[in-house]
Amino acid sequence: LTGCRWGEQVALRIEEDVDFRRNRLRITRSLYKRSPQTPKTEQSVRDIVMSPVVRRILRAVPWQEGYVFSPDGGKTPIGDGSWLKRRWRKAQVRAGIRRPIRWHDLRHQFVIFLIAAGMDVKYVAQQAGHASAGCTLDRDGHLFETITPTHAEWPEDLLWTPGEDPMCT
């Protein structure tokens, strides 16, 4: 529900990148094999608006500094993702999903949710860190023509009914 690339997500630091006051995630770095690097493009350095579910998840992080996604309380990042991605695939297979989606497909799903929620293409591009609105239209433009937008304040409003607690489902 953030549209972050894997490397951007695991590079998030609670004290530097999570701004609860402004309700933003600040993307300034990416990790590749646990080494910090600049994000993929200049536009990838961005602020992402935290949805209520993302905010609740990040509020639950038990440490005040360090990596958000860490096996040891913030000291080291979770890793390159191969282990988690394998677990992700196995969990989908166990759940009966015949054609499991890749982790990166969640990024595309985020873009689809923003389009379905009726968000402007420039906003969608900025949130996803695309180089331009043209890039978003080149990649996902067909969706603007085929999806009938539904008014939704947040992407997760398209997933859960009003009043349903997504943290308990």
C-alpha cells in the first residue's frame, strides 16, 4: 500500500524516513544487497502519503530508530529479499492461489488502486516514483481507460468495507 520498490522499502529508517506528523514516508535511499545506494531515478526520491493502514503498521514498530524492517530491532536491514520472496510465494500457494504474484506486482497493484480511486495521473506518478506522468501513462495508461474510478480516499478503501478492520482480517 505504498508503491515502494523492494530496495526502497527495506531501506526505510524509522527515525529518518517515517514522518507521523506530516503523514509521509520519505524515500531517499535504496538497498541493494544490504548496501545503501541512491534510488533508481531522480524522481524516485519522494514523499509518499501514508494511508491509515500503513500508518498503523509503522506505529506498531517497537523501536524508535534503525531500519523499519529488521530482524534484530533496527540494527540491520531484513536482507536482499530472496528468503522473504520465497516465503511470499509459498504462502500464496498454501492459500490456494493458482497463479502467485511476484512481490514487485504489489507495486503495480498500488498504481492500479490509485487509478481506481480516481487519483490524477501526476499524483499517481509522484507516489510511485515514476520519471514522469508520461511514464505512468506508457506503463499503465490503458487502465485509465478501462477502470471506472470509484471515489476512495485511500487505496485500502477499495479492499475492505467501511468499518472493517484490515489489521484483523
